[in-house]
Amino acid sequence: MRKSAVAGRELRKHARLRPAELPNVVEGQITEICRDLAVQAKRMRQLQEQADDLRTAIRQWAGGSEADPPRGSSSRGGRR
């Protein structure tokens, strides 16, 4: 079930609350949002690290392949 559906139900359930209880409900929702954002930020950092590692590996691979002549090139020095 989507979080928005759950949140909608929670809001309807809390609609019967007294006005004095509403700030606690809102504070709980804000806390949950902050927790979700922290999880997403952590995941974004992990993905960024993986992307950086991949870039490094590709650069190393590409740098190593530049030293080797491409297949079928005429730079074999006359070897047959």
C-alpha cells in the first residue's frame, strides 16, 4: 500500500481528535518525513559512491586500453 494512502487514512482517523491533540499528530508526521528523507539521502550517497567507483574503473580501463594498439591496426611493426 502506498504511503499516501496510509497517510490519508491516518488523517481521517485523526480528524476526530481534539484540536489540542493535532500538533502531536502533525509532529509525528514531520518526524516520519524527516526519517524518510534521511534514508533517501543515505541511499543517494551510496549511489554517488558507486557511480564514482564506476567512473574510476572505466577511466582505468580506458587508460589501459589506450596503451594497447587497437585490434587490426597497422602498428604491428611489420610482424606477420
